[in-house]
Amino acid sequence: MTERTPTAERSIDTRDATVTCPCGSTQVLDLGRCRELSRTPDTQSAPDPGRLYRCRKCRLLFRAPALSTFDAEALYESISGDEWQYDAWDSSAWILAHRRLQLRTPGDLLDIGSFDGQFLAQAPPGWRRAAIEPNPGAVAHLQQQGIDAIQGVLNDDVCSRLQGKFDVVAMFDVFEHLHDPLHGLRLAAACLRPGGALYLSTGNADHWTWRLLGSEHPYLATEQHLVVGGETWFRDTCRSQQWQPPRMTRISHKTARGLSRVRAAELAVYFGARRRPWPYRGLASVLHKLPGCHHRLHRRYMPHIDQLQDHLFVEITP
Ligand SMILES: [Zn+2]
């Protein structure tokens, strides 16, 4: 993807400010204030959504200021069992990972951020299952299923206990929560035996919706989404770490068929066009006159969608 130049974007040198990419670079593009976040039930006030930046060095998209490590971990520990429940066969990443696991000789499988273990529960026969999960209720549930579960997050302490012990490490919808994504990938890779593979899924910063929607992208409606990698980022990172080139597949977050994808794409075009000047705005006014689309006028931001292929499934073999 070529470098985007939306109207709201301005190049800044942050050497005198405080914005630094997780890679350490201060050469960043300011893509604007992130979309507003929902109010939290305890404080009744909405958190500061921060601004969205793109690093000119590593191409990562990141939010700043962002939720601190301490607050993020407290949030993951407090989440109730009703949230983040997936239907295993609704998740494109889980389906792909399941197929890849079937092609490998069964061994040791680690799921980082496994929540209640639905992915592990669907692992093909023969795989020995382990998990890292911050939520104590979810960990108890995992242990009841006979899964070797460690309560915690992906950090040096936890990974030092698991170094070189797994044939496959899975990390679905976790990457975007990492304050230092490269360090996180290194830790996950360190848990692998020689010849092992890391499967991860996350948003794709190189998807066209980011050029249209920028800091108002639905992916930023979640405060815990701190960074967005992309095909460029993963390819360059694997090269810099002297790993094999990553195998990447564009996926939708949930499985979707043709017509629902077309509808989702049209929705993204509408909201993207609306935030731009004429003639894009003219296109938006045509689209909102389509049958059943008038209600969009009153929505400030594009709603969350799962049908566009704006995610990546990445297989890394260090
Ligand atoms: Zn960077």
C-alpha cells in the first residue's frame, strides 16, 4: 500500500512532543483524533480516545495516549464470562488455524489469550493443550476442561517458563492489544520449538478501509485496541528478525458471504465519503438516499462490522 494522504493528515516531528511509536521512532504521521469511546459504567464518563498515528519508520498504526498496561490488565481480569464469546465456526481465523493444525503432526499447542478455551476445545485430536489467559474466571473454566492454563498476560516472566515448549502458538485478536507488538511477537516465537509455527489474527492496517476511515475506523471503537499491524508491518518485521517470510491470508473477522460483504463495503464507502470534502460528500449523499439507508444520517460513526476482509491471518515460522 502506498502512503496515504487524507485531508486531515499532517506530518509532525514529535521530538519535542511525547508521541513515540512502540518501535522507538518519533517520526510519525498524525491521522487525527480517534472516534469517541463509550462511557464506562463506573465513572459515567468516556475515556480519552487519543489520536491515531502511523509510524513513518515501521508503518504501524497506533493510538496515543493509550490505555496503560496496568489499566488494560485490570480490565481483562474484570471482564465477565458473557463477553468475547465466539461461535468457534463463525471465526475465520479459527477455521483456518484448525485446517493448518490438521496438516501437522499433533504436538503441544499454546493459545495466548484463549479466554474460555473455545478454540482449544475444537483442536484436532492428539494436540496437548495449554493456555495463557489473564481472566481468573476463564482460567478456572480452562482448568476444568483439563487445559494447562497459566493466569497472566504475554510477558517476560510467563514466557520464560514456556520457552521452547510448543509446536504451535496461537494468538487470535491479541496482537492489537499489545503495547509493544514486536516484543510480544518475539515472546510468542520464543515459546516455539524449532520448526514450530505461530498463528495469529488481527486487523490489517493496509486494508483500504483505513485509507477511507482513518481515525474513525470501527476497529478503534474498542479502547483496548492500541496498535494495528498490516501486511507491510508483518513482512518487514519477519525480515528484520531474520524469520521466514510470513504466510498471510486476508480474512473477515467472522465468516461472511458475498452479499453481506458488498453491504459492508458500501457502508464503509458511505462513512468514508462523508468525512471528506466534495465530490466525496456528494457520493455519500447519494448513498444515504438508497432504500433503507436514511437512518445512517444520524449516526456519527460507522458501526462495527465483521464481514469485510479487513483482518489478517498470519503464519510465522521463525
Ligand atoms: Zn514504528
